[in-house]
Amino acid sequence: MVVRGAKIRRLSKSELERYSRQIALSEIGYEGQLKIRNASVCIVGLGGLGSPVTLQLAAMGVGHMRLVDQDVVEPSNLHRQLLYGVKYIGYPKVEVAARRVRELNPNVEVEPLPISINAENAEDIVSGMDVIIDGLDRMMPRYAINRACQKIGVPYIFAAAIMTFGNVTTIIPGKTPCLECFQGNLKDEMLPTCADVGVHTSLLSVIAGIETSEAIRIILGKEPCLANKLLHFDISDLTFEEIDILKVESCPVCGSNPRGTPMPLPRKLISETTGRCGRRVFRIVPRENLNLEMDKLFSIVEALGLKVRVKSNLGITFENEFGGSTSVLKSGIMIVEGAGGEEEAYKEFSRLIIDGLGIPRSRIEI
Ligand SMILES: [Zn+2]
């Protein structure tokens, strides 16, 4: 993880011009812009919510952005995930997002992490950050982030959006309820997904805009508007509703007798989802970040006679022998489309990563 150097004490002439329309806001001003320039923000999940938040905060001039995501760009992302274009299908999302941020604002130091969030790495992900912004679509990584934020004392803006409605709240450790006070014990298998029930693109910009606004309030040292309140918004009738939420005395994370944080969370080496045209998609997430040598992996894939579609710094996508595509991220995460079952998918992983690159099983298996 990148550790930032000395704080910047003055804005340059070009920064003054670039940010003139927000420095003019009494809420921000020169001192506020300096705070934004010196802030470190982490966006976890670069999908429908993470995309607009990333663009907004980069444009506003946040100095350091840590971007975390475990996926590659797919055609079904493009209707709502505004960071990506057709030519980036098959690229790691974090890599495209980092490129887009640098194009938009070269003043931003951007740190792309193509990793999967879990209880073991969540503290590293949140440490050194002024605020964490939720762009995730599953509860398990959210719980890991919530617990790490509570332990280290980092504000966490929780948000979720599906179909035409979404929720947002700002969690300040020690002051507000944590995620498990009001949404504990939810199992991902029980929750609907965007793939099943859909999501309205315009909803995402509204929810993301609220997350950005709350993050900027925290950076400026102002009280967040959504502390102790869960905002519910529905784009189908344009209703905003605020629900008071309370700290729960028996909360396993922030209650008076916490059962230790972070608690081990259930995690599997291989998980399955349904992809394009109903194809089975297997995701293999090694127990640690393997930091693969991508050039070496590229040579191995080519030597096997597999057609490479994407070769980039943080990932590779090639046509596999199951009639689909396989993507491998630098962290070692492999996404295999079209395999017949877990065993077949793991065989693919094994021949490339374990036999091909010589990575020991002990670094992979959970
Ligand atoms: Zn709690």
C-alpha cells in the first residue's frame, strides 16, 4: 500500500483555475480545497456506484485515491458503470479506472488494487485512509470493511442500490451505529442481485452523488448529514425517506461486549455465478495476494496456444478451452467462464499458476 508524503500547503496557479468553481463555494473555499487535495479516499468496488463516485472525487481533486475491485470489465457492466468503454472489455476494472482518473486529473495519485476483500486484508485496505466509500454488491466484504473501519477508526460510507431504490448512511466509529447494528447477519445467497432483478442507471448517480457529498463533508471536517440516519431513495416516485438508526448494545462489532473484531468470515477458494448466455462462471480467489509476474504468465498462455484477448499491467484475458474466456488478475484471482464444474476450473488454475508459475499451494488454498 502507498503511504503518502508531506502535506501540500499551497495550491498551484493551475489548481486555482481548475477548482475555481468549487473554491467559490462558501462550503469549500481555499482551505477546503487544500483539505480535499491532501485527503486519502478508498473506494471499494468499482461498479455502478463506485464508477460515478470515482469520477466525481477525481474531478474534485482528492489527492490520493485507493481503488479496490476484483473484476474485469464485461459487456453487461457498460449500461451503468460509467468508467468503462467497449474497448476495455476484459481489462481489470481497477486498471481502466486508474487510467481514467489520470486522464481526468493528473494531480490525483491513484492506487489500483485488483484484489478481493476479506477479513484478512480489510485492515490493510482501510489503513491510512480518511474515508472509505462503499461500491460493493455483496455483504461479506462489507462486513469485513465495517469491522476494519471500526477497529482502526476510519469513517465508512455504506451504500447499496438495486432495481429503482437505494440506501446510504455514514458510519463514524465510536459515534454512530455500525453496519452490523442495523444490517447484521445478512447472507449474500438470500439477497437479490442486479443480474436477477436489474438496476436503474439514474438511481446510481443519485446514490453515488450522496456518497461523494458525505465524503467531502468528512474531509472538510464537517458533520456528515447521514450520521445515525439511513437514507432510502426510490427513483420510481422520487421519494427520499430518512430512517433513524440506533447503536445496538449487543452488536458483535461495536456493542459493549464485542466478540472480537475482525471475526473470521466464511470464505471459499472457488465460487460460482452465472455469466453471459447462462454460462457457468467460476472465480478462484487465492488466500493471499500472489502479485504474479504478468509477462511470464502471458508467455505460458501463449505457449499453450490459447488466444490472448487482453494483456495489460494488472491482468490478462484469453479464450479458454471451454468455449468461454478466462481472466487472471495480478493478485492471482482467476475468473473462468464456461468450465463444467469447480474441478475443471481449478485444473485450469493449477496448470497456469501452480505448475506454470510455480506458486506453492500453501499460498493459494484456504
Ligand atoms: Zn455495531
